[in-house]
Amino acid sequence: MSKENSSPTPAEAALAGHTPMMQQYLRIKADFPDTLVFYRMGDFYEVFFADAEKAARLLDITLTRRGQSAGAPVVMAGVPFHAMENYLARLIQHGESVAICEQVGGVTGKGPVERKVVRVVTPGTLTDSDLLADKTESILLALHQGPRHTCGLAWLSVTQGELHLAQCAPDELEGWVARIDPSELLFSADVTTGFEQQLEALRRASGNGSALSLTRRPEWQFDAALGQRKLLAQLHAASLAAWDADALPQAHAAASALLGYCEHTQGRALTHVQSLKVDRDDDTVDLPLSTRRNLELTQTLRGESAPTLFSLLDTCMTGMGSRRLKNWLQEPRRERGEAHARLEAITALRGDVHGQGGAGPWQRLREQLKGTGDVERITARIALRQVRPRELVALQLALQKSELLAPACSGLAALLTQISEHMQPPEGCAALLARAIAPEPAALVRDGGVIASGFDAELDELRAIRDNCDAFLLDLESRERTRTGIANLRVQFNKVHGFYIEVTQGQASKVPDDYRRRQTLKNAERFITPELKAFEDKALSAQDRALTREKWLYEQLLDQLQPHIAALSQLARALATLDALCALTERSLTLGWCAPTFVKEPCIEIRGGRHPVVEARLAETGSGSFIANDTHLGLKARMQVITGPNMGGKSTYMRQVALIVLLAAMGSYVPAQSCRLGPIDAIHTRIGAADDLANAQSTFMLEMLEAAQILHTATPHSLVLMDEIGRGTSTFDGLALASGIAAHLHDKTQAFTLFATHYFELTEFPAKHHAAVNVHVSAAESGADIVFLHEIQAGPASKSYGIQVAKLAGMPAAVLNHARAALAALETQQLDARAQVDLFAAPIATEVVAPSPLETAVATLNPDTLSPREALDALYKLKKVAAAK
């Protein structure tokens, strides 16, 4: 071989100056450049160099410098192996990913111990309950920027085992990301700058309570043809037509990256992912990010988990039930079939079918569900071969419970009968687990004591040798005391020196010649004899062999469980669904809710409606009872113009209508005396105001952006909440914009609209718009004070009561007196001027100039989504259009 061919590569040359161990580490790190590598060294996981500096900062652990490699100090930090999960959880909260590098070889005396990365823990691929809260789902989303203004989406929860596909336009991404609520988002390294900026904005707006992690992946991984092949292999199918997924090339490209990333992080194929669902934008009731935030579905406006609608609903007995309930809340279906089925099941569980009112089986079922293990996550961890022994015990107990639950559900309602059928445990699975796993196993297989006695004869024999140590040592100690005459002689064991005979220094002269010194202490000598040495070799060998045998048996057990994965996944879904239904049943009875009625004609008719969360808080704090209100929206009254004082309850009333509509759509009873609901395709809200300083957007700009989005996307089947639109600018500008927005919603959009305002000029709106009505939140004056009645009454409010509210806030009397005088003067000056202005007159017609072909061509371009090649093609097309002109 020539000298030229034998010369080292630059990478090898760079490693040559390092110690053998650091060479091993750096080779492993090169495969995970953007991931923290936890490198196992004895009882610690170490991180080095830049990883060490980052880990020390995020985990508040000590950063040290030890020794040298390649002529420079080795910067390192470490965490104890037994506490690794705690540190992993903290890193995941920061959006970091961690590669776990374990020692997989024995000590050979030639170079470092063999090590390899056994798994990669990332925010979007969590399955471990130590890293993931019981009620939280870890969702991984892959996003592909395709040509012709189309984006492909593929996402899954590794624990649920269901893969989702979708395609959308770039301007629809925010809605999709809000709906999916991912923990981690994969995107290609070759996306345009504008598209990456859009993703960064989505990350900042993420509503899942922790930072959305953005992960850049190589361009070649987003390949449509490769994605289609991977999907077919994953589903064991010859075509995607059965799932209506064969004509989604951009989604296939996203799926390619998604499945490849999951296999990369888990170290194996996802055999439990065996179902596919194609999501369309018209499948669910549209709940934009602003709606989810303003209605406080899963987070308060302060970012807390309670009090929210979900925290009120969630009385589930299991984590998988809570996650299923949250999914129903966040993705209510437009088609009413699922809602009907859930309502029928809740009615049956309540015992209302025969008018028994609450005497149904829900309490007994909930009692049996209590303490059930998370079968959904356990099943996924079995498939990934990451399951712990105690989780298998929990699975065995859950399978026993399911045998009792299944017959109790059968025949009550169609959905409950289906649950009963799916809750049948796989044949022999529970018995296998009961025979194989000890009733109280060790936490980890490496600790031993996992496999049950009697399951394997060879293991039992090895354990007998190990367990008989105590009897042998006591016998040896007694014989040696007699033989030597040393009354305080002791035979003992420790992990460092093994077995030994300990004699105090004062008795050392009495030891026989066959004693061999093993260790000298300050006050004692430790010896070993040929007999004790022979026993030590046998005992320690038996212990090592027993542990090796246990590990092998455990792997064999996981092999035996693999064929049951599909049945266990189905059983997990059934248990979760039953738990969620029982929780909704309990809530409906405890909180006094009613079953909604679905009708085909457009309407929202609510009698005695209440805000569920506010009502619960009032009851909890003893602050009084909630004032219920009626709502009537239909063809003749599509819009309510709501006026009344601040703190009077306008926003609470609007939100309660939206929450009742949402609860009905998900298939829950609702906080009202009665509810009739027509078709609903979206709930839009424009409530509250806050600057977005990061994006240099003012309160008013955000207000206008949200309002514009509503005007563009709402339909006659949408519910729209507009709260004090126009207040972020001058009075006249705000009034003019509010009147224009109200007119557009009434005349063009024709959505069901609750329009709260402090502009009293807008109370004239219903007089000139046939489908609008005035309502107000009532209040009563008592001298100079005000009493809020919180009742919605017909007609406009008579005044704003702003000065009275300021008095309640503790405003100084001098300021209040000045304000009263100024108010009187302003009302006198502006009364005549405003009377001459017709806010709702038709706009003056102006000549509309048609855009030129060149202008039209430019307007259709979106430079942020164009690849370099597409941009060049577009430039040539524009040149042709200009030449033709």
C-alpha cells in the first residue's frame, strides 16, 4: 500500500493527540453533534468540553478540569448514574436532547471499555413516566416545506402509537401547530429564511407550557418516495389508499423524517405504531391559538395549569384517561357522531336511561379504575424494550382489572359495548406475567431479584447457592472459633474485598498457618483460608451467573410479549376512553350539568348557562353563587351587541357561551339548564390585549391582526367573540373600526357573534341591521356607588359607570370629582357632532382600478416559501409578463 493511501484522514489526525478514552468519546460525539452525550464512566455519566459547560449551566452542577488530552485540560461535569432521570427531566424542560452512552463491554485491559449510545432522549419522543408528567403527552411533529405553497405534516405520540398526516398552506401552520401542540418540531436544513423565521415565531407562541424544541434535520431525510415506502413498511400494507393517504406527497416527505428520527432516537423500529390517520382542516372545530389561550382551556393566561377548563373536567383515575380527555377537549369533531356516542354513554353511566338519575354504574367503575397502571405507556415501552420490571407488575394488575371491567360495560350503550369488547386481555398474557415477574421486583433488571422463583430451574439453583451463603458462613465462623480459640473471630463479606475472616490485633498471634492475610486495618487483620476462597469463587460466580440468567430471561419475556402489542394497545385505548367517560359523568352529576341537544338549523340556544370554571371558583372560595344567563342566537338574531360597565360580567358571559359550545362539541354535558346547538365549525375570540415586544407589535396591531384573521376565516357556522375591539387607538379611529368590523361580521360573514363594546354609538347598530340585537349587563346605582347584578338583559346599557368603577378601585376623590366635571363637558360638546354622523351608512362607491397582469403576478408570489430554483423561475416569468405589457 502506498504511503499516500495509508495517511490518516484529517478527522483521524485530529484525534491522534487525544487519550484512547477521549478518542472513543469524540468519535461517539461526532455522530451526535447537536445532542448532549451522557458518557458512562463507572457510577457517573460524564459530559465533556462544550457539553459540560452547557450542562453545568442548565443543571447547576460543578464544572471541573481534570488531566489533559491533546495538550489541553479536559473540561468535564458529571451526574450520578442513579440520579440520571432527575437530571434528564430538567434538561428536557430546557428543550435539550440527550444521547445515553452506556458501557456495553467488559474490561479487557486493552484500551477503554466498549461503549455505545443505546437511546437518545428528546422532548418529542419521551415514554418514561419519570420524565413525562402523567397527564402530559409528548408529541413529535415533522414539517416539510413543499413546493407550490404546500406544507406537509406528520406527527405522532410514541406512547399512543398512532401516526397522523396532513397538508396545509403556510399561512395555516399556526392553527395546525396550536391544534397538535407538539413538544418537538423537525424541519429540513434547506428551508427558506422566511420559513425558518415563521417556525421561530411558532416556537415563541407555543402553548404547551414548555419551550417547543426546534430540531434541524438533513434535507435528504425529507423524501416523499422514501416516506411512502416507510409508511407502507410500518403499516405492513401494499397501498396507502385504505387510509386515503396516497396523494399526500408533502406529508409523505415529513413522515420520512419523522419515522427515521424515531428509529434513530429509540434505537429500533416502532413496531407498536400500527395505525394511520389523515387529518383534514375541516374535521375538527377550529380553535385558533388565541381561542385556546383566551378561553383558558389547558392553561391560564398566566401560564398556570389551574384553574382551567381541563383542570375542572379532569377527575380521571389514570394518566391515560386524563390524556384522552385533554385530546377530546382540544380536538372536538365537527361531525356529531362521536359527540352523540359519548353523550349516550354518559347518560347510561349516570343511570338516566330509566330515570334513575345518578344510580348508574359510574361509581363502581371508577373505583375499579383507581390505581390502574398506565397501560398505554407500558405497552409502548414493551415494544421499545425499555419497560421496567415494576411496570410489568402494574400491567399484570391492570389486565386483571380489565377482566372485571369488561362485563360491567357491556350492553349499557353502543360505545360502552365497544369498550367492553376491546378490553379483553390477550390470552395468557396476565398469567405469563404473574409466573415470570416477582410480586415486588427490583426497580431495574441490573439489580437482580426480578424473575419470580419457580419460573426457571437454572436460576433457582444459582439463587440457592447464593442464598445459602449465610448458613455456610455461620457454620465456618463457629468451626474456626473452635479451631483457633479466638472467641471474637468473625467471618464477613464486602463488595471490595469479598469474603474474609477478621481477627483483632490482640488475637493475631493465634491464627493458624493456613490463614492468608488479605487486609490490614488499624485494630484488626483480615484473612482468607483455602476453604473460604473456594466458597467465595463458587458463591460470587453463582451470583454473577444468576444476574446474567435473569437478564436473559427478562429479554425472552419481552420477546414473548411482542405479539400482544396490538391487543394491549387496543385495551389501553379502551381503558382510557372508559376513564374519560366516567370523569365526565362524575362532573355532570357533581356540577349539575345537562345534556345538550344537537339540531340541524343554525342556532345557539342556552337556558340558564354558567361559566363552569368561575362557578367552581365561587363555590370553592365561598364568594357567592354564579348568576346564570340565557343566550339566544339564530337566523333572526345572529349578533348580540353587549354593553355594560367594566367588571359587570360581559367577558365572563361571552366566554361561558363559547365554553358551553365547546363542551357540547366534545360530547360532554354542559353547565346549563338546557342547550340546543346547531352546526359549529369554529370558535374565534378577540379578547384581552397585550404587547408582543419580541415581535415589535403593539397592543393595537395585535388586536387588528387577530380581528383580520377572524374576518377572513369565520363562516356562518362560526362563533365569534369580539371584546371591546378598537380600544387600543384613538376614540374616533376605534369607533370607526368597530362599526366596520361589526358590519362585516353581520353582513358578509354572518357568523354567530357576541360583540362587547363601550362605544355607546354602536347600540344604534341593531336598528339598521336586522339580525343584530342589543343586550346589556345590568347594574344598579346606590347613591354614588354601584352594584353589579351580572344579569344579561335586553336592550342597551344606559351608561358606562366608569367613574363608579374607578371609585371601587380606590381612586382619590379629587380625581373622581375632576373626572365627573370633564365627563359632563365632553358629553355636551360631542352630542351634537356625533348626531350628524351616520356610522352605518353604505360606503361611498369609488372606482376600482383592476390590477395589471404584472401586479397580479407579483401579488401571487410568496418569496418566503420559494426555493432558489423556484425564485429564478418566477423571475423569468415576471420578465415575460413585463415584456408582454
